[in-house]
Amino acid sequence: MKVIVMGAGVTGVTAAWYLSKAGHEVTVLERNAGAARETSFGNGGQISVSHAEPWANPSAPFKMLKWLGKEDAPLLFRMRADPAQWLWGLHFLRECQASRSTHNMIQLVNLGTYSRQCLQSLRAETAIEYCHLTRGIIHYYTDPKELELALEPARIMREFGCDRQVISPEEVVRLEPAFAQSVKRLAGATYTSADESGDVHLFTTRLAALCEQRGVKFRYGVRIQRLHTAGARMTGVEIADENGAYTIASADAYVLSLGSFSRGIAATAGLSLQIYPVKGYSVTLPVLDPSRAPTASLTDDEFKLVFSRFGDRLRVAGTAEFNGYGMDLNTTRCEAIAQRTLDIFPGMSEPGLAQYWTGLRPATPSNVPYVGSSGVKGLYLNTGHGTLGWTHGCGSGQAIANIMDGRDPGCDFAFATAA
Ligand SMILES: Cc1cc2nc3c(=O)[nH]c(=O)nc-3n(C[C@H](O)[C@H](O)[C@H](O)COP(=O)(O)OP(=O)(O)OC[C@H]3O[C@@H](n4cnc5c(N)ncnc54)[C@H](O)[C@@H]3O)c2cc1C
């Protein structure tokens, strides 16, 4: 089968890899000059299967109201004259019901567990190197009340098969000696030894190179304008490149992996995807004193930050702004991330050496991505991965390839059947 994959972020490239492995002739279309130049460039690096609580949960509406208008809130909703944002918000409220939230958490854990297995197999098969570490994730708390509130989600995650243990500050230091200077500030932590970390940009670009070795064609500098359909069947994709605008109609199947931009392109085929961009920031610091910088991946509960060590760099990411597609870099927010990092790990680096980045998470109201059929014949969805696209990348790519071949997807998950 001739397959066109739209988008060369982590979800598009993993789909291309598994489709090529299944024997298909794959072409990837991407507007940038290379793979992983947008959201899959500078994320937090966590493969966090065991931290799958969706944003939409029963306490979220109250917290969001409390945070409304607060510039330093971890989750900032800026109301815009944008019907797409309001509609997304209404869907989000529906997903906050306890029963929906539990259902969504199960989907995220199942897909995450499957995805980690796929990533590990891919690593064993290809020896791909992307600064990965398998030292688990420590989710640390500085506020005893917040630690208390975390006990129940940790218990639920254990019920779903994730080994999320509650540990003392002393155990935190034993696992991660870089906390030695800050141990007095810790109330405790949860620890999941099976979780991993790694640089998504390195992974995606190197996997794209491995795809090319298998014969996958990457067409960079190509802007997808719209999808063409006839009678609920895909007939082609209209693109623009240096030769002008024209339609490619030669493929048998198409995979939509355009991140936050999937909604607009899907709408041209009459599909209504609930995907809204949620902006986040990351800060990358060179490690000047390795004894003071963590190697285990971390989550800072108070500041809602995640930390991952990539060789001689430390990546710290966080914050969530619902504010449209704007990509302006709020340096005050980035400086606050760098400041918090050096506050917890003094002397590991210098604030002046920090590199700042911003990206748009392609978020669905439930946090559950669209993976599966679209309802338009020949068009498949692998998008809307929100906060967990790196965690779910390999599993989604393998599952969509299985689905397109009529095989069992390989994972117990609410796959899309129509959008
Ligand atoms: C601050 C931050 C921290 C994060 N931390 C983590 C983490 O620790 N763990 C985790 O699992 N996830 C994390 N994520 C989420 C993860 O990064 C995303 O879910 C993932 O990168 C999304 O990948 P994607 O392929 O769907 O989208 P993208 O990487 O955005 O890829 C989409 C591609 O489509 C292309 N494209 C779009 N429109 C067009 C068009 N019209 N024509 C041609 N090409 C087009 C884009 O150029 C882009 O290359 C984080 C995200 C952010 C922002």
C-alpha cells in the first residue's frame, strides 16, 4: 500500500517506521526543513507511563477557577474570542466527571505500557541512541498537604498495574544523591522505577534517518493546505511547495499526525477533532557540576515541572497556557523555571547559560489521543497526544500500522472509529 504520513513529529515518524516495517511504501510530508522541529523538539523528556492522571479530573474546575488570571499559575486559561477554545472547554468539563476521568486514566496507562514495550523493542532492534536513561521517575513534594493528596492517585495507579511507591525524603536522596542539599525541603515523593527518559528530538531525527535507510521518503518544506474527499473517502491531499500548489492523489491511505494543527486540516475533510494548542516552556541548562545535577527523571509537584538528564544537559519543562497558537516566548516564565531548578540543585549550572524553548501540546479534553480510523475511508488519525506524545509515540505508531493492516492493534485502548 502507498501511504502518506502528514507531519514529521514523533507521532508521524513512529507511524512511518512501523508502516515501513509492515512493508508499505511510505512518504512523509512536513513543512519544516527536518523532522521534530515543532512540539517534538524540546519537551520534558519523560516516558511517564505511571504518571497518567488526566488534566480533566473532578478537582480540575475548582483549581482552574482559583488560577484564573494568575500569571504564574501552572495551568493558565486565557479566555479568547475563539469558539474552538470554548467548545474544547465544554468538552473538558464533561471529562472532569469522576467516571470519565477514571476511564481516561485507564486508556492512558494501557497505551503508555504498550508504548514503552514498543520503545524498548525498537531500542533493542536498532540500538538507537537518544540520551535515554532507565532510572525511573521521582515525583517529589515540598508541601506535606499535597503529598497527602497524592497517596490516593498513587494507590489507584498501583491498582492499574503501575509500581508507584510512596517514599521518604531520605529514600529520595538515596535514589538521587543530587537532592542532598535540598533534603530538608522535601515532604516525600512517589517513585516509579519502570519509567524512563530521553531526548525526543534526538530520537525522532535518528528514527527518521533509520526510516530513510528503509526507503521511506521524507518531503520537507511541503505545506499541507487541505484534504480532498469524495463521498466520505479520501481522494488526495493538497500541498504547496516551491513548485506552487497541487494535489497528490496517488496514495492508498493517509495518516494525520500534524500535532496542534491537525484540527484545522481535519476540518477540510468534514471532521471535528477536539484538539487545542496548550503552550508550554522548557529550559535546557548545561551541567557544570555533575554531582549536583539529577540523573533520575523528576517531577516537581509544587511548580509542575519535569526534569530529564540528557548527558551533559539538564532539561526542565512545564507550564500550560490555553491561549491560541501564539508562540511568543515568555522569558519571565522561563526565568522562573531556571530559578526553581537552581534553587533545588544549587551550583549545578548558571542561569545565564539557560536555553529557552516553547511548544504547543496538541491537547484533547480527555488527554486521550485520537488513534485509529477517522470515519473518512482511507484517512487515519494519530494525533492529539497532548502532554504524553513522547510517552505514547511508539505505541501509537505501532497500533496505527496494525489497524491499517487489519491486524489486532496490540493494546487495550479506546481506538478512534470515527471522529
Ligand atoms: C513543554 C512541554 C513538555 C512536554 N513534556 C513531555 C514529556 O515529558 N513526556 C511526553 O510524553 N510528552 C511531553 N510533551 C508532549 C509531547 O512533546 C507532544 O505530545 C508531542 O511532541 C506531539 O508530537 P506530534 O508529532 O503530535 O506533534 P509535532 O511534534 O508538533 O509534529 C507535528 C508536525 O506536523 C507539522 N505540520 C503541522 N502542520 C503542517 C502543515 N500544514 N503542513 C505540513 N506540516 C505540518 C509540524 O511542522 C510538525 O513537525 C511535552 C510538551 C511540551 C510543550
